[in-house]
Amino acid sequence: MRIFENTSFEFIPKRRTAYIISGTLIVLSLFALITRGLETGIDFQGGTEFVIETGEALPIPGVRDAIAGAFGGIQPEVKTYDNDETLLIRTTAGGDDIDAIQSNAINAIEAAFPQATTQVVKIDTVGPRFADDLKRGAIWAVLASLGVIFLYIMLRFEWRFSAGAVAALAHDVTITLGIFAMFHHLLPFSLQIDQAIIAALLTIVGYSLNDTVVVFDRIREYTNLFKTEDYAKVVDRSINSTLSRTMVTSGTTLIVVLTLFIFGGEVLRGFAFALIVGVIIGTYSSIFVASPVLVELKQRALAAKGN
């Protein structure tokens, strides 16, 4: 399949507009991260999480009040999960006696709502110390991946390419997390940050890097072929020559993750949503962030050499 073949779009001359768009998205993302924060799962905050089928729709406030006593007076988070007859109950209470906590919660619901037929579908518990270790490990995993990528691109190309690639990846991760911060509790599915979302972020990093390296390879090739041509025009030519491959790859990937989002169930919906956002932002950044940053650094180096 060949689309966008033999195009001559002017990407680099319009990079100022791309800077404004990216800058606005990053500022909004940072604002959301600071003011709203991220909804973390029990992986990163510790506690216990139940998924309980109740046989019929129950009032959320009533369930919350009924089971507060089962968790030592700690007010739990209660919301529907996938349908009105299934509840997700999350609390910071936990520990070794998880069976007792589960039994107390079920008994409290059945006492308050005798007509309910409760059944525990899933239960997870994480200790606070283990949650802290997971949180630190997740942060270091993302930062280490950016550092290794910088070294890899620098060895394969040069440091200016590394700077462009890492700028694009940091751009992708920041905006994706910002969207999670903006829309958690607003969308009808969970956007909590857990190990699956960290895996999605690392997948986004790899996907975006793959796109960027393809463009960089073509830039290096065309730089040797068109030695007398202005560097910005060479980069534009390179982006256009790989545009068909980029759009086909992104389009087919989006079809897969959209299918996962629609049919994968509640458990995978947040993961699939992160991938959808990441594929779109990653495709954008490989064209409008990584390559323009490379051009800016190259032009400054040429200007400094000319002086």
C-alpha cells in the first residue's frame, strides 16, 4: 500500500507552529499533573482492590458507607466496573489478613443490601513498602530508557540526533501522562497509573523511537546524496520520503489498539487508551519535534562555524 507517495510537504518551515502546539500541550500537561495529579493504582500506593459482582445495581454511596467499617473506618473508593452490577472497591487497608478483610466487606454489603448476590471476581493487595519500591522502579525504568536511547542514537548517528530523539520521547511521555491527569475521573473507564500503564509508556517510547530512527536514517542518507542542498530542505525531503511508511505503520497500529480498546474489556481499556494516545503523539513528534530540533542544532552549529 502506498499513500503520501512523492509528497513535498514543507514541515521544517512550519516548525514554529509545531513548537507552539507542542509547547501548549506540554504546559497544559504539566499544569494538570501539578493541580490534578495522577490516579495511582494499588501497585504504587499500596492497599487492597476488590472487583465484586452484586447481581443488581447498588447505590455507590450506600455501598461505601456500608463497608467503611470493614476497613477499620477507612473510607474506601467505590465505583462501577464495566457494568452497573459490578463494583470496584479500592482501599489503602491491607495486610496479611486479606481473607478477613474480604469476608468483612462481603458481609457488610450483604447486611446492607440483602437482595444482593455478591461474588468476588478479583482481589489484589500490595504492601506499602512494596508499592514504594515499584514506584521508584517505574520512574527509574522510564529515565533509564531515555538515557540508554540517548547513548544509542549518539553512537549510531551523533549527539544532535540524540538530543532530537530524547526531546521527542520526553514530549510523548509528558503529554501522555498529562492527558491521564486531565481526564481521570472524567472518562467512563479507569485511568489509574499501574504497572500496565508503565509498560504502555515504555512501549510508546519504543514505537516513537522506531519512527524517529527511520527518519534519521533517511536524513543521513540524503545528507550524503544532496551535499550542496540546504540542510532544512534535506530534512524535509527525508520526512516526505518516509511519510508513506510512517502513516501506514501508524494506521495499522491504531487499528489494532482501537480493537483492543473496544473489545479488550475494562481491565485493558486504560492500557489501550495510553497506546492510542502514544501512537498519535509519537507519530507527530517524530516529524514535528525530533527533526526540527535536529535542524535547529545543526543550523546553530553551522552558524557558529561560519563565525
